[in-house]
Amino acid sequence: MELTDAGLVARVLVDDDQHAFGELVRRHQSTVRGLLRQLTRGDFALADDLAQDAFVRAYKNIRGFRGEAKFSTWLYRIAYNCFREDARRRKELVGINEEQWQAEQDPQTVDPGLRHDLMHALSLLPLHERSAILLCCQNGLSHDEAARVLEIPLGTVKTNVLRGREKLKKTLAVWAQ
Amino acid sequence: MNEQIEQDWLDRKLQEAAPYIEDDGFTARVLQQLPTPQLRWQFLRPLILVGMSAFASALTYVLSDGGRFLLVEMFKLTTIPTLWVVAFALASGMLVMAGGIFAAMSKTAHLES
């Protein structure tokens, strides 16, 4: 029988079982790396470096996981913190402003293909809206869980999701018809 | 197209746009970066306890003139009524059992959480 995440975490806690932690990494690497790839606007190498850092941090701080939230939510929070710290270092934390976003709505700049358009539209969103959209709409977290990951109030998450969705819908209006 | 359908469509497309990323050695690289597990205190604790007990016993033996007090105390023990000895043994057994049950329950609760 396959162990649950909580069971694997218990093995890491009790026996320092690195194989159990390896299984946790295997289970969650795709979503964590995917989230970071989107947050870094498609910089795969940077995203993978941040994901590695996030998993190593998770291992070192696994005693801080109290089981109050899902393991994946706890992991997203660490990954997001890694991204935020790196962004601060690179001084790229501030997302592009509204004027810039509006200016980039020129249809000539958008390549064909829904997926490409969607990724492009996502990358144009300010960081706070992009993060909320990725966590809630793409990774299926509740607003409450996303608020924990992003360490912002629940109301702010809801607003960010709403605004992000509106912008995405506006950009992808042609595809939705 | 109403609001809810539009929202569902967008969420579905967002989920479809995030395909599974193959591991390609990622997990192995993470495991290589993990710190090596350190020798834990749990392994050292019994060794320290046994060592300290042996040292204390040897010291007591030497300082008490070859353990003469032990003979005196053993003689005193023989004068204790049998009923007291039985009661003491029972009480000790129950105390140890209660301790074991408490430890097992704490460990189970910890693993379940």
C-alpha cells in the first residue's frame, strides 16, 4: 500500500529516512517546478534551482511541519519564499505596472495558439495576481490555503484572483468564443 | 457565455497548460544536496546512562569500604514482611506498565499527526 504524505513525513521525522523524503520529492517535484517556472516567467534553469533549494529547505525544516495544512501547501509556501527572496535579491519583485500591461495587449505581439497566449497573458500579470491565479486556479488550492502560502489576508487573495481572472479573460476573449 | 462557464473554462485551460514535468534526475540532485543524517542522541543516550551507572557503582564500591553497607542493607531487607515485598513488586510493575502505555500512546499520536 502506498504511504500517504503524512506517513512519509513521519518516517523522515522518526528515522531521518531520506528515501521517504525522496518519495515526497518525486510526488511533488512537478507541481513545485511548474509553479516556479510560471513565477519566474519561464526561466526553467532558475525555477529548477529554486525548486531544489525549496526541497532542501523543506528537509532541513521538516520538524516545523505541524500537519495543520497539507504537505503540498507547506511546500508551496517554502517554494514561494525561495522565489520571493531570490526576486528581492534580483530586485524584480515588483510586477509590471498596469500601463505596461495595457501596452502589451497589442494583438500583433501575441503568438498563435491558446496555450502560448495563456502563458503569455499569465506572464504579463503583476506578481501578486499571477501567484494567486497559479495557486488557486492552476494548482487547485482554496483561497484560504493560498492566503497561507502567500502570507497575505484572505480578502486580498480573493481580490487578486478576481482581478487576474478578469485580465486573463480579456486577453483570451477571442479563444473563449 | 455566462460568468461561471467562462470561469470554469479559464480554470480548465490553466490546468491543462501545466503539464506533468518529468523528473529527469531532479529528485536525485535534491537527495545529493541533503545533509547527511547525523548520529542522533537516541543512540548515545543508553550508552551514556549505562556508562554513568557503571562509573557511579564502581565509585560507591570503592568509597564504601568494599561495599560493606550492601551486606548490612541486604540483612535489613530480609527482616521486611513478605506481604510488603509482594505489594512493592506489584506497585513497581504497575508503574512501569503505565509508563510503557503512556509512551506508546504518545508515539502513536505523534505518528498519526
